[in-house]
Amino acid sequence: KAVVGELVDDFPASKILLLGIFPRGPAGTPVRVRVADINQSLAKLNDLDHVFYLDIGAKFLDDKGEFLPGAFLPDLLHPAAKGYEIWAEAVKEPLANLLKLSTSSK
């Protein structure tokens, strides 16, 4: 919250794409619940003016909540090459939209 506030103060014309924390650890573990709770708090920073919250965590998981094969390294914390591809694809359109907003407001 403090970092986002600082960015908004220092760069008032900027658009910030704030991503939710990616899933960590195996499905059903306490760390997954903690990440979900934190992401709910982060979502409240979404003001649709300066800050645009996006949670792409589900894109890394199958329908059972397990990591897609090859998306993350064995530590289930750091994305692997496939994970970075999923990440890039998930933010491509939202970033393009924010760039349009930034240039249209000038």
C-alpha cells in the first residue's frame, strides 16, 4: 500500500498495473489462504484512475488448483519459462489498454 501510494504521489499521471501475488505452494496449504487474503487487500487499491488491480494467479493453475505442468520451478514460487509466457500473455491486453488511457489523457 505504501509503495503504491508513493508511486501515485511521485507520478500522478501514471497508470499502475498492480498484480496480485501469484499462488505459492501446493493447493490447500495455509500459504495459499494467506496469498488470497493479501490479494483481497491489494484489490482494494484499485481506483480505476491511477491503480488498476489484476489477479492472474488462476492462469497458472488447473481446475483443481494445482500448478500447470512446467509453469513454475520445483520450489512452486518462481515461474519457469512457461510461467513467464502465461504471465506475458495475461498482462498484454491490460497493459495495452492502460497505454491507450495514458496517451488519451494527455
